[in-house]
Amino acid sequence: MENKLEIKFGTSGWRGIISDDFTFDSVKTVCQAIASFIKSKRELNGKPVIIGYDARFLSDKFAQTAAEIMAGNGIKAMLCDRDTPTPVIAYQIIRKKAAGGINFTASHNPPEYNGLKFSPSWGGPATPEDTDQIEANIKKVKVIKSISMDNAVKQGLIKLFDPSEEYLDRIRQIVDFDVIKKSKLKIVVDPLFSTGRGYLDRLLKEAGANIKVINDKKDVLFGGFPPEPSEKNVQDLIAAVKKEKAALGVATDGDADRYGIIDSDGSYIQANNILPLLLDYLVKTRPDWHGSVVRSVATSSMIDKVAKLHKLKLHETPVGFKYIGEIMTKEDIIIGGEESNGLTVYRHVPEKDGIVACLLVVEMAARTRKNIRTLLKELEAKTGRFLSARKNFRLTAAKKESLMKKLKSVKMAKIGKYEVKETITIDGFKFILGDDTWIMTRFSGTEPIVRLYGEAKEQKTLDDIMAEGEKFVTQ
């Protein structure tokens, strides 16, 4: 007889409200289903599972529970000895040739959320095929096998370890810290009370950089804000950059897989600008990096222009880093990223890495000795100007269902006065309105919201299409 637990994995694992749907009972069932998934793969037999967690309430206890269940199923668990960034866990899965990883994190979600993210042996986020199998296993779970932490440690089935050193060594190979040190730029670092503590700041301090660190204590409430490095959540960082007269402010999110960048005047720089800037910079400074460029369907077309300037192949994927990571398993890429502040680079982890993103932006500012907005204007002289926007809407289940039906059944000929020239449906609905102008709507895979994206060359056009999109979504 199948159990009735209904759990769905979204774009980045399974997330829920702590003590509501995200409970120890549900976590135990999901972990047993993952253990069954691993044991069903002959090539994974005898390989360990890396288990990590973020700074959220009870994340460490959930991680211990997962380790005990792996041990109960005869699978060795390597349990991180403190809250650990997602890219660090991804790196250790690859380095230790593990069967996969289980990470307890809700990333940038508000503090009442927690989540479980499973990564397979190649280190990236699980594919839909893998999560479909795990979801099917969840319904079949009848018995949960577990061994207590103490006994599992004695039997060698659970090992506590520090995952940081090897990862930090890898970052030292990617980033030119000599350039950062010589520049003597003042940098403010904000880990948003979470897992980035002791990584980004440590590397910059080791390099002799002039830094100030804020919000570097663990806080399960993240200072009263969601641990997302969006403009409204990094006002502390903006104020510190201005007060310190710093050249740059850098932030990482709850599990340090996303980044936030503040320019010297306190301006928040969107990921849609950072990605093309870094692509252009990396092509010029890393002549031995060869490969393609990958972006999600919701990300700025400005990166397409830069790829074309450098005669690079470009891939467009659905939203979700697993699709970018999957391409990395087949070919080299110079950079892959999403407008939601996630990126990775050449032969690095097939997962978002906010730490490496921040450090490469610091290196770019240090080498060029220019602020980010100046660099952006110089690049826009070659690509043209791109303005983008995103809005989130919380809809009732009935309104969400109605919108979904409308999008699927109505062929859109116009958005307001703008003619729809093409419709892209690889993820949600993206309407191309001509001349680097588009609008898109999609349903979030991690939160109960609908997202509206838009891009245009002129602010008035962008305002117009976003207003029309909002009317369509809400009415």
C-alpha cells in the first residue's frame, strides 16, 4: 500500500514551511526515497553521499537525520561540520566521486521555509527524470531504515568533515587574487547572516584586500529579511558602501549560490548586466577558456550580443540551473547564468556559485580600475542599451489555474500596441515583440508566485509592456 505523502520537486529541490509540510517525518520519508534511488543505481554502490545544510532553523538537525537514514541503508554519509554553501557541496560531490549530495537549504526563501535539494553524482541539480523517480519512491516508502548518529560514526557509516579547504583551493585557481591585492580597492562583504561566512571574506583577507565585513554572524532570521541579495534586502550593504566610500559591495544569499553587486555610488547592479560584463571580461583575460555561453530563457538578450561580438555559440535553456549544468556535462562553457543572480564559469561546478561570481566582479573592477557603471556604459556602446524588469505576483490557486488556461488556449497576437512576432514556450510563455523587446510570464518552481519579466531598449517601452503584462496576469 502506497503512503499518501505528496511532495513535488521544483526548479531547485523541494521546499516547504518548517513544521507545516517541512517536518522531520516528511524529511525522513524523502531521505528513504533518495536512499532507494541511490541503491537502485549499480554504478553508485559503495560511494558516499555528501550531506550539507544552510544556516536556517533546524537545518543541522535535518542533515543529521538524513545522515542517519543513509547509514541505515548501508550508504556512507559525509556530513559537513558546519553550515556550508551549495557550490562547496557541489564541488565535494565531484571531487570525492560521491553518489550524490543532500543539501538542506531553502536558498533565498524567507526564514520560515526550509528545503531539501538532491544533487546526483555529476554535482549539478537533479534532472526532472531523477526527481520523478524519487517522487515515485516517496509514495512506496513503508519502512524507514535508520542508525543513530553515535552508532553510525562508530561503524564508519557517518563521517564529519570540513569541506572548505579543497573548494577554496579551487577558487584560488580561478580568480586572480594578485590583481585584487595590487588594486587596494575598498570592498564591503555581506554574507547576509548565512553560509557565505568564512568563504568570500576569508579569501579576500588572505589576498591582502582592503575589506569590511557586515552581517557575518549566523542568524536563523537573517536580520529580518529573506536572505536574497535583491536591492530591497541589501540596504545595509548599500549604506556601508557609501559610508566606507568603497569601490564595491558584494553579497551572497542564504546558501551562497547567488550574488548581489553594489557599485561605488551605492547603485544595485542587476545580474542581467553582470553576466554580459563578466563574459566580455573573461574572454579578454582568459585566452585559454574556450567554449559556449549558456543563459536561461528569462535572462537578458544583452549576453547574446556579447557572445556574437566574440563569435561564441549561445544556448538558451528553461529556467533552473540544472539545465545549464546539464550542458556543462556535454561541452565546455565560458559562462552560464540566469537573471536570478546565479552563474558558473569554465570547468567549475555545474551549479550556481555566488562566491566565485563576487570574486570575479571584484577582480574585474580591480584590473580595469573602473566602477561597474562605467564598464557597463563602455559595453553598451558596442551592444546597445538593454533595460530589464521583473515583477512577482501572488495569485490564488483559482486565479493561477485561470491564467494558466488562458496562456495555453489564447494565441497572443498583440501585447497592448505591440505585435507579437514570436512565442517561445520552452519555459512559461515568452513573447518576442521585436528589436530586443520581449515580455515573459512563468510560474515559479520554488514559491507560490507568478513571475513577469520584460526587456526593452527604452524605459518607456519597458514600462508600457510591463504594465500590459501586469494587467494580463492580474485580470
